[in-house]
Amino acid sequence: MSLTFWNNCNLATMRAGAVMPYGLIPDGALVVEGQTLRWVGPRTEVPADLLERCTTQHDAGGALITPGLIDCHTHLVYGGDRAHEFEMRLQGASYEDIAAQGGGIASTLLATRNARAEELKAQSSVRLQQLLKEGVTTLEIKSGYGLSLMDEGKMLEVARDLGQEHRVSVRTTFLGAHAVPASFAGRADAYIDEVVGMLRELHREGLVDAVDAFCERIAFSPAQVARVFEAASALNLPVKLHAEQLSDSGGAALAASFGALSCDHLEWLSEEGAVAMAQAGSVAVLLPGAFYFLRETRLPPIELLRRLNVPIAVSTDCNPGSSPCTSLLLMLNMACTLFRLTPEEALVGVTRHAAQALGLADRGVLATGHRADFVLWNVKHPAQLSYALGANPCREVVFEGQVR
Ligand code: DI6
Ligand code: FE
């Protein structure tokens, strides 16, 4: 197979345990074979036999190259919008009040059910393209605005189709336990039976890569989530959880007991929950867009996560209610300004640790044998990616070895 050579660039490899911050390699080079990185290192050290076999050469023009960005927690597929609820919140209503009055997730549920698959795809594709413009090469998309077999299936199929129709890798997550639909009001346990049935069927149709739930006073109890996770485990599907976003329900410890890939949000995470996550190897996915948009004041326990060596990822949480955000670069900045991550931690959070949060060992770093998904940026230093607000220095994206 012919090889492609990329040079005249600085590499932020993001490799674990690298001596240089960001795994930086100044004046680096990449050799790509098909969809895979064949060699990564300083330009002067490229093996001559590989160089000879390179039939295409790319001058990166001094760009900084990072791994393709990974958005590991999104609800990108949904119908309608919730600008009106934004207005209500600005007049004093809380997110939880609006949910209790039948708005919130329930209103997006209606708009999503009422949209035909083609409409849903068209609306979602606009958001996807905004993420792609900023160098996203892998993203997770959750269901959770259908809450019936047919509508959850429609969402997951749309998510899969988006991955086929755009040059991006999509991972689908079943979030049937996102809210109790009105038809099951007061019968959450009966709805959980439904969720388990939906999960088995959607898994059989090959639509599910992982299983999530919303563990919260306004959603599901740990005992209810446990029933969904037992069903997921029986199907060998990995789990993750919306945990400790608005209160401490003990969700993180529960998810960790199922070996969760990640626990997400975590503003109210307790020490006990964090210890359980550390022992299980679960990633802490921080969602500064939701924190900002809901004007939360309680910070996730960053120092505790650092002390326990819990890997931290950062994501958009792209959704119509709590984070209508399609900029992962903005999340880098907010992770630093709001949560006090370092720019290096933030960038690890949308590359290596985001890959880990999705259970994907073949991406998130620039290293031999990994996928050739990478981004050329018009910046000198990786800290600039977290620093600038509203800039998009993305010059070019390479997906599966080919310029996108
Ligand atoms: N937590 C969130 O922030 C989103 N879902 C969840 O479980 C918000 C969903 C929405 O408000 O539509
Ligand atoms: Fe979410």
C-alpha cells in the first residue's frame, strides 16, 4: 500500500506519559498508511525505507497537528429547540421547575416524535457540520428524546445515518431512561420495564454501542438505573451515566459498580463516588456548557478527581435544554475558565480521555497503529486552542487518512 508523508508541522501527540507537555514534537512528521498512522516522530528521524515508499507528500505549512477531536457526550439528534424555555429561565423559572411543568425534555420529546426521520436528520446535520468544522472526527450521539421503541429507534438510525453521510465516526448510545414519558406518569418502574425491552430490541437491530441513563430526582433513582444497567451488562454493552448533575444521588458509585466507561456532569460528586470511579477506571466527563447555560454555581470536584487520578474528559453535551452548544473549542475555554482545568488537561479531555470515555483504544493520540484522524491548526502552541474565544483556527481535517 502506498504511504503519505506529512511534514513541516509541530505535533501535539497527546500521548500518556510523554515527557513534553501535550506530548509535543517540534518539527515533526507523520507517515500514513491507508487509514492508519504508520509512523509518528521528529522529521529528522523518519526511517528512510518508509520515506522511499511515500508516494504523496503534504507540506503542513508549519501547522500544529493534534489528534482529531472527540466529542464523547452529545444529544445531537433532536427536533425543535427550547429558546422559549431559555426566556422563561431568564425570567426566574428554574430548569427543574420547567421540567416539572411538562416542559423540558418532554417538549423536545414531542418535537422529536413529530419529526420524520428525514427532517430530524436535516436539523441534526446542521449541528453536526458545526462540530466538524472545528476538527471533530468522532462523536457520541445519544437517543433519549423518543422514549418509545419506534422513536428511540428512529433517533439511533438517524445518528447512524449521519455517520454514513458525513466523514465522521459516530458511536450511538441508548438513553431510553432519560425521562419518564407522560403516558407513564407516576409509573416510572413500569417504564423501566419498557426501557429494558426497548434496549433488547434495539441491540438486536445493531443500533446500540453503549447504554446511558439520567440518574436524578427529576429522572430515575439508582435502583431504577441499576435495572437498566443489568440488562445492558447481560447484552455485554458498556454503560455510562448522567450522574450528580443537580444533586448527589449516588449515581456515580452505582455506575462504577457496573464498570462504567464514564460518569458525566458530576457537579455534586461525593468523595465516595469519586473513589468508586477511580477503582472502576471510569472517566469523569465534564460538561462546562451545561454548567454555564444553567448558571450552576457548584463546581465539580476537580482537585479530588486529580488526586485520585480519575481521567477527565470534556464534551459539549450538545442538547436543546441545558447546553445548546456545537463548539467543542468553546468547551475547552470554559473547562479552563469555569472549572480551572489547565489547557493541557482540557485538550487531553477532548482527545485521549474522550476516546477512553467511549471505550475506543484506537484513537485520541498520534501514535503508530492508531487511526489517521488528525487536525491541522493555524496556531503555534496548543494552549491557543483553549485560549481563544469564538475563533476557529482549524485549517484542515484528515479523517481515516484522507483530507476531509
Ligand atoms: N442532562 C442534561 O443536561 C441533558 N440531559 C440530561 O440528562 C439535558 C436534556 C434536556 O434538557 O433536554
Ligand atoms: Fe447529557
